[in-house]
Amino acid sequence: MLLSLALRNSLRNRRRSLLTATMVMLGVASLTVAMSWLEGLFGSTVNMAANLAGHVRVVDADYARREQLNPLHENIAESAPLEAAIRAVPGVVAVYPRISMGVTATVGEEIGEEFGLVQGGPLALFEGPLALPGHLVEGRMLASDDEVVIGKKLVEKMGGKLGDDVVLLGQTQDGSMSPAKLKLVGIVDLGNAMQNRQIFVTLEKVRYMADIPDGAVELAVYGAHRDDGAELAARLGALPELSGKDVKSWDQRPPFDNVMGLLSTVKAVAASAMVFITGLGVLNTMLMSVLERTGEIGVMRAMGLRRMQVIWLFVLEALGISAIGGVLGAVLGGLGGYWLQVHGVNLGSVVDKLPATIPMNSTIYGQVTPEILVSAVLLGLAMAVVGGLVPAYRASRIEPIEAMRHRR
């Protein structure tokens, strides 16, 4: 009975119902686009962070304590035995020894002033998790220890081009100067200024430069998915061979240890604001409906309709109208999110001003998922409940005799 009454009442004033449904539709559409963009923004940043850092990183405990100083002497002198032990752990897909070191870079024989970060590792690391071949804008990948691939930004700063001889000046683990002359064979564009100042060389070359012949500064461990990082880190931390080592998943290290919580907070704030704003519109139209139907409500109360049934009647009416608006809003917002997923939003120079520890692409793409669409529709229904409860409660408080007088 209540459902049939709610349906009838929804169609009685079609203009008001259309206005309410339109407000919910616009609210849900805006929320869907916002959530899609946030999912793309944080998702791309998180993926890049996990791929660059490894799902789990193993370093010497002293290195972890002074990481900002890049103390190369706090290294893993013999990495091969640890690599073998790690590979035997269930869930480990790959493990790569890596060495990172700051250098100055120049084209030609002179010592330059352009600073870059050398990333030395196996070619499988560059071609797999880091996906450098997909980011090549010129040239090719490394084929020997005497070649180098450099980020686009640094190449522009140096004034270099493919085929140039590049001189890198770094330090060994004991602080001695360590030069290397390499041929530029590839230029990559990784989408942001920080990553585009990196220099990629073979593991053997960076071992030679750092004077760590058989070791590495860190071991980057990859599992099946980045979300398995914490569980994988716990398993690795139990290995006797890694006693005294710092073993952490990518999301246990700053600044990404707070990223997932931040994402949830931002989504919750955006959803709450949209539900509140749209709920006010629903409340306004439902209050008008209550005022217009005061006499009718009194008659229904006099015929035995209980207060809780009156509340349900108005809530169901608001839910019916909002359900239509919510579905249409999810479709409209999904189309907007899909446009962001295809074309993206170019943040331009804004990304260059971010801290160097945040590897964010200059172009952010949206990401539409079934979860976002379903959540948007459910939030549309929440808008109806928020906007419909107060008028429903007010309607339930109407006394039959007072309502009859109002009707006269």
C-alpha cells in the first residue's frame, strides 16, 4: 500500500518530481566524475610508486636510518645469496638488485653542473616493472655496459642528443670521485619532471662506479600485485638471512604510508559534501509537498495510518524519485569519467612544484570502475534519505484534527 501511494504521489506534481530528480542526477554525476578523477590521480601515483620502489624493499638497517644522505657504504656487499633466499619465499615473482646514486652529467669531456639520479639495475627491471621501452621517445634500450638511457628533462638541460658521449661524475662508496663515459642511446619521457631527470645504466656499470663489485644498495622485490606488499614484507622479514635488514613494503615507507588513508579521506569528504548539498534540495521540495498535502495526511492519519507508516511513505517517495535521478546521474557521470579516462587533464607546470618524493604524472587520467558507479547510485539514495527524513518526520507529527482544519 505504501509503495503504491508513494508512486502515485511521485507522479502527482511532475514538475517538482522532475526538479528533484534533476538535482539528484546532477549531484550523482558530479560525484561520479570527481571520484573517477581521484581514482585516476591516486591510482596512477600509487602504481608508479610501487613499480619504482618495488612492492617490498630490502636494505641495510643503517642505510634506512640515513637514507636521505644516500650512504653507499651501508650496502649489501654480497647480494646473490640474499636474492636466492628471497626467490624461494612463496609469493615472490621477481627480485632485482639496485644501486641509486647522485651524479653530475654533461655532454662531452667537461664536468657538467646538471644533477641527475643514476638508477642501476638488471635490464629485466627496466623492461619489466619500470616499463622503460614503453616510455622511449627516441632511440632504444641499453645493449651494453657502455650505454645510457636518460630522462627527457635532463637531456634538454644538458643540450644532448642521441649518439652523444655523456660523462657522469659520481662517487664510490668510500667517497672517491668516480667518472664514467657512456653513449646516449635512448631518451625516455616518464611523464613528470622528477623521473625525467633520472639516468639508467646497467647494474655492472653502476657497481663499477660505486665500487660495490658483487652487491647492491637495495633489493627490489615484486609480488603478484602491489596490494600484497605488506603480507610479502612480513614473510620476508621472517627469513633468517634478512636478520638485521630493513624490510618494508612500498606503502610502509614515507610519503606513501599515508596515501591510501588520504585517498579514503578525500573521497569521504567529497561524497559527504555532495550528499549534504543535494540533500538540501530534496529536503526543500519534500517540505513543499508536506505543506501542500497537510489535509490529505490528516485524513490518512484519521483512517489509521500510523506515524512510522507516514515516515516510510515520504521516504519511499523521495527514494523513488532519487533512484531515477541516481541512475541517470551515474550514466552521465560515467560518460564524463570515461572522457577523463581517454583524454586526461594536463596539470602542466604544477607537477614540477611538487616535492621530489611524489612521482606524479603531468597528465592525470580518470578511472571509471563498477564500484564507483554503484557507490554513486547508493549515494544518490542517501541524498534522498538525508533530504526526506525531516519532511517525513514533520508529516508524521501532524494531528488529524489540526490537519482537517487546515484543509478547510
